[in-house]
Amino acid sequence: MKQVPQITVEEAVRLVKEGDTLLCGGFGMTGYPVHLVHALANTRRGGLTYVGNNAGEVGLGAGRLLQSGLIRKMICSYFTSNPHAVKAIQAGEVEYELLPQGTLAEALRAGGAGLGGFFTPTAAYTQLAAGKEVRLIDGKTYVLEKPIRGDVAFIRAWKADTAGNLQYRRTEQNFNRAMATAARLVIAEVEQIVPAGELAPAHIHTPACYVDYLVQAHTRPEELGSSASLKSSSRKADPARLRIARRAFEALRPGQLVNLGIGLPTLVADFIEQAHGIILHSENGMLGVGPAPADGGGAMHYPVNASKVPVTALRGSSYFDSADSFAMIRGGHIDVAIMGGLQVDQHGNLANWAVPGRPVLGVGGAMDLASGARRLIVTMLHTNRQGHSKVVPQCTLPLTAKAAVDLLITELGVFTFERGRMQLIELMPGVDLPTLMAHTSASFENRLE
């Protein structure tokens, strides 16, 4: 059987050329090819187009490439984890393209499959669809997205055999699997290399035909920064947020597949017990998310959720890559998505990813979930810090999704949306109707019994 060459980190980075498009796997620093990227940062191979889920952290991962002045353009779903990246973008020093997380994953898969593009409902009617072809298919609006291919892919795997077959550990599949198919030259950084035949064929995630070189590297938690060494801690939340989270939990049913967004929605998990039969989905590649590790362990020993916090895996859990994860979402296989909001209007439109004038350059998976889940529950405080209503006649902030909200829960009340009409169905404990109306600028129908 053919053997894939095993090379050093230094030899690997010499294969990257000036001006290359570089694909880098990883979700945060989980499953991230940190040795390869950091070695590349010590070279002078600039003018790179960097493609990855996020822009790294300050001085870490893509952040180190940025500080070394090697990046000309970044294509990511999230930039705000790195203030240096945001400043460089605002100053015009670095070009950028912001893609929803699921679109990024699918664009890589399309690139690896030799496709010329794909139509997705994600980002329809939003700023991210500007300048792209939009088509009505079976009565639904879709956006045309182009495939992504790279000159070189840096990926990270747990095990490889000498033939080049790869296995990934837990949620470390993320973007690595798709990127392994979508580049002219693929270099895999792996923790263990075993003789060909020691990996069971049924357990191989990336077949050897995609891999050109292997680099062996052993990573200590401190080398991966906060995402790998992060330990879960008990969340503290004020009573208003806890009431919202509890009410959202009460809207769930046994057997439902549920995705929890970052921020307030994560509090819903505190009310879910295994006996409830609710299955949590995490868009970075996990179904069956359990509670935080009882031993306080970090991400080197446990899977992580979409907030990059270590979690446990319940019995019957499964792992998969980001492309499959977002296919579940867009395909309508996730029953409920619960996410936060900056604004919800009386037509069921949601804005939750950007505030004009603020350097928030990250959309993550919000647009995919808002348009793809069977039911969307938005949990948010009723007013902003200035006391202005966030429940508005029409969203003035950039849209996440149009007419997507099914249930809105705030600390003041609960609203449903039916045929474009907003309806008040419940007041939160201790709240009267005049108080809610005084803090709500949207028009709604009163359906209180």
C-alpha cells in the first residue's frame, strides 16, 4: 500500500507559497492545526487568503499569522474573537468576507466535490446576500453561494495510519473533514501515526486519497490557549434571565432535537435532565450534549459545545463534522432552535448579529438556525440598556432572518407569530398588561384568556 510521506513542521510550511489560499480546520482552537500555523507565522510567505471558521485569538492561530503581516484576505464566519483582526479590517489593512457558518462549511464541501455552487435559504433578505444571485425555488427564496477551494489545507486529526487515513477525536471533525477534500495540497497534523491496517476501515473519517503529507505533533493544553484548557464554571444569571430560560424550557417537548444559541439560551440547559428526553444539538458537530464534566476537565479530555465550553456526551450521542451538522439544520431535522435577539419585530423578523457602528464582525450559525430549524424560539430582555423596546414595529438592525420567529419570550411576556401577526399569549409572573404595553413599541393582538 502507498505510504504518505511524513515530514517535519518546517518542511510542511515550505510547501506554502506566497499568495496561496490557505484552509485551516478547527472550531476555535479545538481541532486546530496549531503547530503548522504557528510555524508558518515565522516565515515570510505573505499575501495569503486565510479560510477558517474564525480569525483566531490575539497572538494565537490565525491571530499570529495576522500579527506577522502574512494575511491579505480572511474568509470566516466569526472575526470578533480577535480585536486585532477587527481593527485591521476597519483600517482597510485586510480584506474580508463574512459567511454564515453553515454556508462556509457547505462551500468547502462543494469545492471538494467539484460543484459549481449551491443554493441555500440561509442569509436570504440579509446584508450577506447583497450582490449574490437570488432565486425563488418552489416558493422559497434561496441565495447562490460559490464553492471554496484552497491551494493548501492545514488540518488536524487525532490518528493517522502510514497510508494517510485519518481519524478525528470527538468534536474535532468540525471543518477539518471538508477542508481535507477542498485543497490542492493537504497536510495533516496528527497526534498519533500508526502502521497501515491498524485503523479499522469502518472507523476512518478521511480516506487516504485526500491526504498528501503527515506531520506528527503532540499538543499540550497551554499550546492551544483558552479554548482547549477552558473549564466549565457554574453560570450566574439574574432572576429575569432565569425566568426567561425556564419558560423556554417549558416550551420544549420530550424527544425534540434542540439547538441552544450562545448567551441567554444556554441557561435553558440548566433545566434539562436526561429523563426529559430532550436531545441537544451543537452546530460544531455533536448530538446528545450532556452537562459540564463533573471533574472540571478541559477540552483536551471532553467534547466542546458551540460556546467552546467542555461538555459530556450522553448515552447514544454522536459526533460529525460541521457540514453534516448544518445539513441537519437546513434540512429541517432540528425541531427547535433557541437563540437570543437584539430586535424582534411584529412581523416575526429577527435581528441578532450586528449593530451599526459597532465592530461586531461575526454571524456564526445564527442565520442557518433561524431559517432552518422547524421552530424558532427567541429569548431576550424586553428593553435595551437605554430602556428602549427591543420588540419593535420593524427591525432597524441588520436582519438575521425574515418572518422566522415562532415564539418570543421576554421577562415581561410571551408572544407567538401566526400568519404575520404578533399575538400576546402570556404575561410573565408579576407583570401586568399596562407595564408590558408601556415597554413595547410593536403592535400586537391580545390573546390573553
